[in-house]
Amino acid sequence: MVLRGPRTAAATLLADLVVTAVISLVIFGVMVGLRTETIPGGLKLVPRWSAALGLAAMVVAGRLMLHLIWWNRKPGARSAWSPAGMMPDWARNLKLSGRFVRPATLIFALVLPFLPFTDRYILDLSILVLTYVMLGWGLNIVVGLAGLLDLGYVAFYAVGAYSYALLAHYFGWSFWLCLPVSGILAAFWGIILGFPVLRLRGDYLAIVTLAFGEIIRIVLLNWYWFTGGPDGISGIPRPDFFGIVGFERGPGGFADTFGIEYSSLHRIVFLYFLILALALLTNFVTIRLRRLPIGRAWEALREDEIACRSLGLNTTTVKLSAFATGALFAGFAGAFFATRQGFISPESFTFTESALVLAIVVLGGMGSQMGVVIASVALIGGFEVFREFEQYRMLIFGLAMVLIMIWRPRGLIAGREPSIFFRTRKTISGALVSQGEGH
Amino acid sequence: MNAPALLSVSQVETFYGRIQALRGVSLDVHEGEIVTLIGANGAGKSTLMMTICGSPQARSGQILYRGHDITRTPTHQIMHMGIAQSPEGRRIFGRMTVMENLRIGASVADPSHFDRDIERAFALFPLLKERRNQRGGTLSGGEQQMLAIARALMAQPRLLLLDEPSLGLAPLVIKQIFGAIRELNATQGLTVFLVEQNAHHALRLAHRGYVMVNGKITMTGTGVELLGREEIRAAYLEGGVH
Ligand SMILES: Nc1ncnc2c1ncn2[C@@H]1O[C@H](COP(=O)(O)OP(=O)(O)O)[C@@H](O)[C@H]1O
Ligand SMILES: [Mg+2]
């Protein structure tokens, strides 16, 4: 039913809702409102009018929502009713103001630990968000740029975390030595995974990477004498200040050396800046790579593998390099995770983590760096805000994801910026960017 | 033509699993020639072109390019030897701009010649210059075909392989594209191997032609000769003349 003028619209709508109410009252009145119970010697009618009314009200409300959201789309409108923030125009404006938004976000991230309202809780939460931003950016290389759907990304995160934990545990290596080693080991595993899946794409690739993620976790779980199995590894050394001083209280500590008052927050602030630096490194490398032949090759691979081969690209190296680069950053993030927690166990590296990181990438708009930031803040921050509604929070987030995907099927920040220009830098017009054809 | 051929295909057999697509195909392409391969849908034309590029590889027979046996050479190496291809269906990168498409085409080329090559490509197809920052997927079919050819040219090839460049295009656009191919051949001496269903245009453009039926070469001759043959007229031209 299409409603036209405002007046007739309201009248028609009202009439429709009244009819709905009557029909549902009749149905529910009989079926729910009256209940029979067996009593000695026969049946007894128990009235339950409130339940019937409630159900009828829900039906009417539901129909009203359908009228408002679904059934009255303007012809030719892009999709169902959507909030202003989800409109293409708004997203385009956001993109145009990107030149302003990006530095502002960066400055905010840099000063956050020193803002008056920042406390331990906010810092911890920010560190968590930044960890996911970093993982999101890392996975964005594999999924967003190279178009390889990886459902086992958390495996490389685990490799990084366990590399540091085990090297520190058995050999006493320091965090600063282990950080690059963890990344390299993870990248190495990225290549190992890459080989068997070279010929796979899409769904098949996703299944194999999923299995790979599980294999790593199960190996960690069962290799008891080496990894501690389900007990995990505890007592992982906390990071020190670039190998110079530690953050403990007393003489020789960070506060003492720099002549400031001891605070347990120093370590947290340091961790915050560490993960911020790691995340920015990921971002910087990704942006640089996009402009280099290898980055262009990744994007071309995502678009059309056969065309890539016919242009002389070695798709084997292109794929393996994407896996390895993505895994490298997951390895860094893993080492950071281990040193921050001081304790790791296979439980931290379940499929849910992979799914969450993938959700961040997809929700943000595949290939969009800023989108990953927004999606991380929204998802991880959202999880915290809804902490009290523990049992509903997955429900709420599932629903939110579905809605966002309806409103913005290509992610919050869709479209991509060209990485090369002819003489003058000319942005692709918004209309071309937000349509998303030709994929 | 007694000089060794630039590309020489002899007795090539190619299979898709158990299905045989090429049955002992032999043909030669000499330096500076335009050679066309015509045949009906499913004859094996694209298969031959892809076999030359090593994907899929021939099960038996031999492919020589400038005297080197490339039958078992990996595709990406073959594309580094001066062979470039505009594949069937154009296969341009839809979400990337015209410039980015061309840049990827230049992957195997000497990067110091990029500016010169791109000017040449734009001189050949001025439309592409206007659309250089537009995304490939938003180009018209003809423009996409021009982009596919320009992208292949960015590799600085000696031998250009074209698979059905006229597919789905309006007659006027076909004329334009075939004109560009003729110009490339005449002014730069580029050797072209052209796979076509559009026999009329292809045979008029090409110096020599081959006809393929069910994975076999059944006829060969100069373009003019083949155009005059009764069986060609009957099978490929009647009703198909533009
Ligand atoms: N990837 C493939 N797998 C299996 N069979 C194929 C494949 N590609 C082509 N064929 C078969 O090989 C034969 C030749 O196809 P093709 O070379 O595409 O013909 P043309 O280009 O002349 O239209 C056809 O019978 C086709 O069905
Ligand atoms: Mg074909």
C-alpha cells in the first residue's frame, strides 16, 4: 500500500491500523485471551486479557513500523528507510571532510591519556580498541585489499602472542627483541598457510583458513608440555621503557629515573602509546604499499585474478605477500597482547576473535582505513557500554550489523581512493564512488 | 616469408580435464603481421590464445616464441617476454581508475618509459585520456575494450594477442577499434594475433587468417583469399555482414 498526500496518508494509515487491531484482538482474544484449565469435574475458562492485548499491540506496532520503514519507500530510492547518518550523502560528506577528520582523530588519540577525564578504565578500553584497530588494519590488507577472505586471522595473532610468551619463558628474551621476531614468525606462518590455499578463492578459501585457525588453537591446547595447554602461560614479562628502565616502584624504576612521582598508570599510558604506535605503523605501511606495485597488484588480484595473470603478475607471490604482510601485523599485535595481559591461553584465540576482526573490516567498508577505526570504536566500545545486558549484547550487535548492512551494504565508508593520478589530483566524483558497480 | 616466425605453434593439444579443446593446432605468426583466427563459438579460439600464454598449458605439441620453447613456461614469465594480451571479455579492473588499470598493465614494463607509453596510449585512444580518473567499471563497453587494449600495450609488447575485441560492440565502435589496431601495426610495426568471431571485419584487417572448427585448423590463407571463399561466406559471413 502506498500512502500519498499527508492527510489521506494519515487517515489511511489509521484505518489500516484499526483494522489490524480488530483482527488481531479477535484472533488473540480467542486463542490467547481465554485459556482452559482442567478442574475436577470439567474445564474452567481462565481469562488472560492482558496477554491478548499485549500481543495485539505488538502486531499493530509491527505493522506501523512496516508502514513507516518498508512499505513506503519512494520509487527508486536506494533502500529502505535509513537514518540520516547512513545516507550516501552523509557518508560522502564524511569522506570529503576526511582531510579534517583524520588529523583530528590522530590528535585526539595522541592527547587522550592526558585529558582530565581519562582514567584507568578509559585507558584500558582504548588499548583494547586500538588492538582491534591494528588487527582490523592488518586483516584489511588480506581481505580489503587483496580480496582473500580469511576466517582464521586470529591464528597469526596467536602465533605472535605465543612466540613472545614462549621465547620469554624458555630463553628470557626481552619484549623488544621478541616483537620483531613474533611478527616474522607470524608472517612465516602466513606463507605456510598461503601455499595450500593458493588455488582457492571465496568460500573455499574461507573454509580452509577457518580450519587453519582452529588447528593452531587446538595444537596450542594439546601441546601441553610446551605451551601449557589450557593452563596457558603466565608470568609473561611486562614491557619496560625501551629496555632502559622498568615501570616498577622504587629506585631504578621509570618514575625514579625521570624524577616524577610514581604512578601505576605510567605503564598503562606506555602500553597505550605502544599499541598506538604499532597501529599507526600498520596504517602507514598499508597506505604506502597501496601506492607501490605490490599494493596495486593486491587490489588488482581482488578485482580479477585471471586478468592479473594475463598481465604478467605472478599471482602466487602476490597472494603470499598479502598473507604474509597481514600476518606480520597480527604477530606484532599478538606480542603486544601477551605483554599487556601477562597471561595467555588458547581461550583468547577462538574463532569469535577472527569473526570480530572480520566484522570490523566489513562493517568499516572493505579497504577503508578510517572505516576500521569507526567500526572498532563502535563494536568494542559498544560491547563495553552494553556490558550490563550481558545476555542480550550479542543479539543487539547481530541486529545492529544486519541493519547497517541493509543501509550501507558496502560498509560505513565505501569506495576507495585512487592511488595514482595523472598530473593533477582529482577525486573521483562521489556519485561514482558510492554506487559501487563493476565489482 | 622464410625468416623464422615470431610465434610458431605446432601440433598443440590442450585438454580441460578429459575434454580435448585443441586437436593438433599449428600456426605461425611472423614479425609485423596481423594474423587472425576465426571460428564459431566454442571452436577453441580462446583456448589457443590462453595456451600460448601458458594457462592452461598444452599437453603435447610445442610453442616457440622468438625461437624459445615456451610450452612449459609459467604464464607470468611468458608475459615478461614481450607478449601482451587483451583477454576475452576485456577483464578490466572495475573498481580501479583508468590510470590505475594502465599502471598495472605496465607492471612488466620498464618503468622509466611509463610517461612515454601512457602518452602513446592516450594518443591512440583520446577518449581514455578524458576518462583517466574514472573507474573502469563505469566506462562504456567500447571504452572498456579500448582500455583493455591500452592496458596490454603498456607492457611494451612485440606481440599483441587480442581475444574478440569486437564482442558486443556497435559497428561504429568496432571500426574505431580495428582502425586503432591497423594503426598500431602500420606505424609501430606491432605484430598482432587477433581472435575473432566477426570474420568480416577481422579478415579485412588481417594479412593472413586461419579458420578453426572444433579445435582444428581447417583453412588458411590471406585475408582477402579467405573472404572470397564460398564456404567462409556461407559459414561466417551470411547475415553477419555489418
Ligand atoms: N575452463 C574450461 N573448462 C572446461 N572446458 C572449457 C573451459 N574453457 C573452455 N572450455 C571448452 O573448450 C571448448 C573451446 O572453448 P573456447 O576456447 O572458449 O572457444 P571459443 O573461444 O572459440 O569460443 C569449448 O567446448 C568449451 O566448452
Ligand atoms: Mg572465446
